[in-house]
Amino acid sequence: MRTVDGRVAGRRGQATRQKLLDCLGEMLSSSPYRDVKVIDVARKAGTSPATFYQYFPDVEGAVLEIAEQMAAEGAGLTDLVAGRSWAGKAGWATAQELVDGFLEFWRRNDAILRVVDLGAAEGDKRFYKLRMKILNSVNNSLADAVKGLQDKGRVDKDVSPAAVAGSLVAMLAAVASHQRGFQTWGVKQAELKPNLALLVHLGVTGKKPTK
């Protein structure tokens, strides 16, 4: 791990760097992204702006670092779909676990995901690539699942696996980022998950789940 000027950061330096990232992450949870300043992050971490600039070019550079770590973690979402069965009760369990894991990941990383979504929406390719990296971890596995069912004659040949997978992932991401909003519609969290899982199961298999 190196500093901005190319020097190798020692153990103490790495700890300081991580503390700055942790403090920035906490601040993003309670403050708008554009309101977060270097001096505030440094103060919260108990260090100076000069120290911050040793490790990051600016706040955006540090945010991208957090986003990279989060995206790497998001790659694990693939395990919620890859190689899983969509037949019978096992298929219903797969749909439920996918929804549960996806919503939990989004909830756990809500603050940084909001910044990633904002950057992607504004056309910043760096944030767009990170967002797609996370979504692709589920999208590609879902497309493979639909294609696998199609090859077995269990899904209509006219169905596009890529289109179905992309639509389901877009739906999951939209719902995940709107979890608090459902409460204003009178939807409880306990009701959201099984109904979302129902839509996922229908989308992948074309059938109601066996419960």
C-alpha cells in the first residue's frame, strides 16, 4: 500500500489510512456527500488534513477507495445464485435467500451505495463501473439460471435470459435503495421480502413457487 507520492506505507500509516476511510464512511451515513470536507474527516480521525492528503488526492478519491472495497465484497452476492436449484421448494428457498442477501448488502452499505448511484447517474464512469460490478455479480448468475432452465425445456424458448436477469436485478436494486420508502406505503419489512422473492421466482421460472 503506497502514499500519494509513491512511498510504501508502513503498518502505522496503513492503520491511519484505514481510520480515515472508516471515519469518512461514518460521515457519509449522516451527511450529504458534497458537504463532507477533508478537514472534517481529518478532525474526526484525530489527524490533520496534510495527513489525509498523504493517502488520498481528495474526498472523492477516498470515497472511491471505500466503494472499491464494497464492490469487492459485493462479488460474494454471486454465491446467492450460482449453482443453486430453482426446482420445487429449493427454488423458493433460492429466491428468498437471494432477496434477503441482496437487501441486507444494500442496507449494510447504504451510505456508500447512495454516493455510487449519484456518481453513476451523473455519468462518472468510475462509479458506473463499480455499480455494474456489484449488479453483474447477480445478473450473470441469474441469466445462467434462466438459460439452464430454458435448456431443460422448463422456460419458454422465446424468453431472453439476459433481459429477464437484467430486469430482475434492476428491480432488486431499486427496491433495495427504497426500503425505507415502503414504510410510507404501509408495507412492512416482513411483507416486502416474501413478495419480492415471489416476483423473483416468477421471473426466473415463470411459475409460482412450491412452498
